[in-house]
Amino acid sequence: MSVEAEAQPTQILPGDDPAAIAHAAELLRAGGLVAFPTETVYGLGADALDPLAVQAIFAAKDRPADNPLIVHVADVAAARALAREFPPLAERAAEALWPGPLTIVLRRAAIVPDATTAGHDTVALRVPGHPVALALLAACGRPLAAPSANRSGRPSPTTAQHVLADLGGRVALILDGGPTDHGLESTVLDLSHARPLLLRRGALTHEQLEALLGPIDCIDADAASPPPGEPDPEQEARARALAAARARSPGLRHRHYATRARVELVPEGEGESAAARALAAGERVGLVCRRAVNSPASVRRLPEALEGFAQALFATLRGLDDDQVDRIVVESVPEVGLGATIMDRLRRAAAG
């Protein structure tokens, strides 16, 4: 049974105010929704063990019900309580990388409701590395299901104002912690099977994880269509396994990061010519790149360092949308380390 979002006034309170944290915790314990900052993006939180509260997240975001949620917890002990088993690799990853931008997928404990996991036998767990998020978790004493605090399909929110623009009237309270540090969502690592699988690239890179944990398969390395010809039973079995793996990860199966304007991804150095073609066709154009350019388009020059580029990316796409451009031309970045995560988000934004 679906739950429709009810219109309600939305407050914005400072995240560093203990009274605001206490008020937010009270709302959450009563089954309400609270948006709060993490080091990655802003999350839309509800009690992860309350199915009705979780359903309210889906209603507020217009999120498909088959898309599982990440559960934020205060510490490793709280994560263990929600997992049927906590294997050695999970222990190693948690000890080294929590609090931080890593989500670990494990077999769920019986206490975790179907609404939170979209009916899957796994749960996605994270200890966030932001003082406001940790203070809120401590104050409410509950695990918080918290996907990104935006309308489903939109670029993820990296400021409280982004949350208000998407969810104003759909959430009771937004805790304002300023711009987020990473600007990209957490990395999702599946440790529910014997062989680790990177389900979603994020603020922690594939290379960083392998340096700590050893070889890790990556789901997008197998995303290409099989070659034409006679069906290969092994390839078909692998494809079914990958589809099942994608279903276990939040944010992989549906439209994401889409702006109202069309996003066009071009090689570095070709932004001016792509923008010129669109301008000649009568379009209003934004151009996003890491270098100085001479173009009549609305140019947004982002930092050359990939960390800075990532932190500013979603805010830049939202800003150009607010400027009502028709097309956003974005120059590619090197697909190494964090660049692979950035290019994943840009490809999905360009796919609309």
C-alpha cells in the first residue's frame, strides 16, 4: 500500500544547535521525516525500523518502492545489530573507513523491515562522517534510513537550500550543516557474498578500497552488452547475477541526476565548439569545464582538482537549471580514481 506525501510546513534549523538536534530526534522517534547533512550529500531520514516512516520517505521523494535505502547508524556495534553476519572484510572496512563515505551491503537481520530493503535479504549500512549526522543518530537512538534528500531522479542535494527546493512542504525539518564536503554519494560495497563487489562508485574510490581489502570486482566493468551471436549460458547466468546485484544497491536501477536541461557530455577541450553549435540552434547554454574558456555560453569553471570538481558538481548543475538554460555542456574529466565516479554521475545525468 503506497503512502502519499502530505503537505506540511518545512523548518530549516542550524545543525549545530543542540535544541534543533533534540527537536529533530523527537520528530524521528514520532515517525516523522528530517533532512540532515552528511559528508557526502544531504539525507532524508526516518526511523529505519518503522515501516510506515520508511514508506513516508518513498512518498516524499516519489521514489520507486523497489529501490532499497541506506541505513545510517551511530557506530559499528549498531551496524552489527542489523546484520545477520558481519564477515572479517566488513570488520576491516568498518574499522578503517567508518565513520566515512562507505556503505556496506550485508545479509540483513530479521529486525530490518522489508520496506527499508525493498524486500531484499540484504541491508545497506553506513556510519556517516559528519558531526550533525552523528549527533542526530546519538540523540534519537534509532538507525535512520536516509537516501539523498531530493525528489527522485534529480541531482543530489549538497546544501539545505537544495533540499528545500525539492522537498519543501514534504518534510518537517531540515538541519542546515552548510555545503557537504564530498558532493558525491557514498561508495556501495557488497560484502554479502564471498567475493567483494563494488556496486556503486562514490566518494571512496575503487583503488582506495582495493588497497585496503584486496581485489574487488566492479559492477560497471561488466555492464556492457554481450557480443552478438549464439546465447552463451555462462554470460546469461552472469547477466542475471549482475541484475540481482544491482537490485541490492540503492540508486542503481532508476533514473538519477537528471536536470531539467539536457546534459551533453563532451571530451575535454571540445566544450566551446559544442556550446557554439547549441547556441547557433537558438538554445540557452551552460558550459561546465575545468579550464579558462572564451564562450558566450554561461560558463562555470570548476576546480581542476577532482575533489573540488566533485564537491561543486551537483550544485553547479542545479544552478544552471535555475538559470533556465536549455542545454548543459560538460567537459569530461580523466577516468581515474575519483574521476571514474564523476564520469559515472555525468553519464547518468546525460542519459536523462
